[in-house]
Amino acid sequence: MSHKQYIQRCIEIGTFGLGTTAPNPMVGCVIVHNHKIIGEGYTSPYGGSHAEVNAINAVEDKLLLSESTLYVTLEPCSHFGKTPPCSDLIIKYKIPNVVIGTMDTHSKVAGNGIASLQNKNVNITVGVLEDACKMHHKRFFTYHNKQRPYIILKWAQTLDGYVAPIEKIKKEPVWITNEISRQLVHKWRAEEQAILVGNKTVMEDNPSLTVRDWTGNNPIRIIIDSSNKLSKSYAIFDNEAETILITADDITSDENATKQICDNLFRRQINSVIIEGGAQTIQSFIDTNLWDEARVFTGNIKFGNGIKAPEFSGRITSEQLIFEDQLKIFNND
């Protein structure tokens, strides 16, 4: 197998950490001896071991490490955090070759991990499947490079372009998509650190914003309530997940409200958020160009009138049918 194939394997196993490692990156690591994988690992839930540690621990015969190559999606850390530096462990076991997908732009690493290894005569190769590794670590890089969370917009619209009826009889969602599409949304929630909606969505739908139709962690619930309208009777105030209210005290002006919300989430070390509504909240992030990805369902129904779907432009990266529902995913390039 080639360097690229082993790094691709690192990306595959790194994905197993999705939804559990934040604010740490979901790194994947593979150790190879004589063209055979002898150890694999990915980042443990936040506070636990990093991918390199787990991969090294998975190697039964540690004597082989001094004759092996370690492959990893992201530059090994060189500083003390919740755990000791991974570069020190690599040096301890005298692993002679390290192949890195992409450098870490975090100020505490940023080439220092590579330098510490090179100072101990470790052979370093950097930039194998670099674009794929950067995409894999998009949440981590967006958080540190742009100092805001990676922002995913998600909504469902009808065939005639509406996201909700004008008036509702009950305080519950009006479903546009089928059950399989809704289950997929719960899977997405488990993959992100937080979910955000406005207070109007809470008052009209009374959602729980959890992953009840999927197995995984509930995201932190972020509610924009600048007018302080919400009582504790709504489902978002149950004990199923943490809820954070962003109130008038957090937003000093409507003109740059979305930027202030992003700053607030950055300070809380939230590196990804899925924004599920309502249309006005989503549109405000579009209008200020504070979004990275949009996931748009079109259900096989019409309302005739109602609340219009958000207006935006982006590059389609994928589209698929989920029975009668159409799903398109856009990137904000």
C-alpha cells in the first residue's frame, strides 16, 4: 500500500471520533511495519487519549515500533493539555518515520510537533492527501483559523419553496420530510457539538432538539432569545441536554448580532453548530456570510403559501433521494 492509502485509512478511522472529541480534532492514526498494519487508533472522547497514543497502545509487540512508520491525519501535538505531548511518545518508542496528512494551525502546535520530531532524527513526510485531511478536520480548522464554529445550516422546504405554514394550530412541528430524513437529521445532531435555533422556533414547535431517533450524544442547545420571551415550560429546558440562552445581554446590536453569537460560541469552545431554524435565523447567518455548509431537504408536498425558504447561493457538493425527499448539500466557497 502507498502513503496515500494509509492516510486514507487514517481518515476513515478518525471519523469514528465524530461527535465525541470536540473541541479536540478527530484524528486517525495507523502504524505500519513491513507493509502490515500493526496498530490503529483514533481520538478518544474529550479528555481521553489522542489517536497516536491509542494506536501505539494497540501494538502488541512494542519492539516493532522502532522499525515502523506512523501515519496520522494531523501533526502530532507537542504541548501538555489534558494529555502529554504525542510527539514525546513517538520519540520514546523511537518510531523512525512519521507521515502526516496536514500541519496543525493551532498556535500551540503549528510546526512545533514536526520540529520536535525532526530534532530527534525522525523522518517526516508532510502533506499526503492534504486537502482530504483538511476537509476531515474542517471543524477544528474553522474554529482556530476563523475563530468561530463550523456552521451548518439545515432546513426542509416544500416543492413550492416554503418552510412552514403562516399559522399553526398546535405548538409542534409541521413535517415536510419523511421519517428516514428526520432520523438522518438526528444522526447529524449527534455529530455536532451544538444545535442552534431562535426563540420563535421554540415557541411555535416546542422542540426537544435531541438525538432521540439516533444513538449518540445530544448536542448543546443554543437558543437565541434576545427579547427574553421564553419561560421554563418548554422542552428545551428539560434535563436531556445542556441549554444555553443567548439573550439581550449577549447581543449589543442587531447590526452584527450573528458575529456576536459566533464570538460567544467561540469563547465557549464550541467548534461546530448545526442551525435548524427558523427561516429568519438561518437567513441572518446567510446574509452575514457566516456559514460553511447548507443541508437542504425538499419534501414532496406543497403549502400554497407560508414562510418562504431562505435565499442563498452555494456550490452543490452532493445530492440524493431519500425515498420521495430530495437532499442537497451546499458548500460556501
